[in-house]
Amino acid sequence: MNTEPSAYHQRVAEEKRAAILRAATRLFLDSGYDRTSLAKIAEAAGVSKATLFKQFPTKAALFDAIVTVSWQAGEGDEDAPPPGDFRAGLALIGRRYADLLMRPDMADLFRIVIAELPRFPELAESQFHRGKMPYFDSVRRYLKAEQEAGTVRLEDPELAATQFLGMISNYVFWPRLLLAHWAPDGAAVESVVDEAVLMMAARYAAA
């Protein structure tokens, strides 16, 4: 007897999971992490409490899932570009990073963490270790691969990754936390990424 879930049931489970994550994010923003119960999230998501508890037995587990999903690359964006063309590789990473930061759920995630930091520092720990650092490490590994390929001259891939991502996030993302209508258009974002690539190439490219 086949006990594997059918494609239909898998799709339904994924849809319910996505609905739970959306509802939890909205309630955490509107009511605060502490004042939002799993029961309220289940009701807002339109699922039974049993369904929610089966996937997320605690609020901490649910928040961890929100962080993980928020920092996931888009479909087809999981793999780092191969080393060998430093400028092209950085441009691809930069565009992917800008797209990631401009998602609505990314700003929501940071707002939750900042609002709850005094009472729930573990949320910031989750955001840092499950979201930001894994993504940062993927960029650092790419720069290390370029270093080993001889296309760049750098002594500290970690510092270089910080510089590159910072040039993009300082324009694309951080103003959104203070300015409600900050929404640079595609051409402006593309220009910021291109300039960041040029700065990195001027500083680190071997030729």
C-alpha cells in the first residue's frame, strides 16, 4: 500500500503552510509577537489548530520558518554563479540580492525583530543565524571561489562580502524601514548594483 502523500495533498499542505506564515507575519506586526497566540494565527490563516500545531508546535518554530522563507532565494536563484567572470558573477548576485530585499515580507520581518528586540532577543538571534548569515556566507564563498580562481586579489572575503552587500542594502532596503513610500524603480536599483560591481572590480579585480 502506498503511504506517500499524493501531489494534491502535498500542494494543499504547502498552501496551508504559506497561509499560516502570511497570517503569522501580519499578526506579529499588528498585535506583537507576545500578544499573538497560535490559536489566533490558525483562525486568521483559515486552518484548524491541529493543522497548525502539527507543522509549528511553538511560536518560536513558526518564527524560524518565517525567517527561513524570507531569506530563501527565488526559484532558479539557489546556485552561485561559477567563478571566472568576476564582474558578471557579482552583477548576478547583486540583482538577486536587491530582489530579495525588495520583497514586502523582508521589511516586515525586520520590523518584527526590531519591535520585539527588548523583550524577545531570541527573535533577533533567529533572524541573524537562520537568515542573514547563511545568505552572507553564500556570497563570501563565491568571493573565496573567485579568489582561488585567480580573478580577484583579496585577503578578506568576509570584508569584501560586507562591502558589496552593504552598498546595495544601504540604498535598496534600509530607507524602507523609515520611509513608508521608499520604492526605487528598476532602473535606479540596476544602477546601484552596477556601481557596486564597478567599485568592487576597481578594488579587487586581478585584471
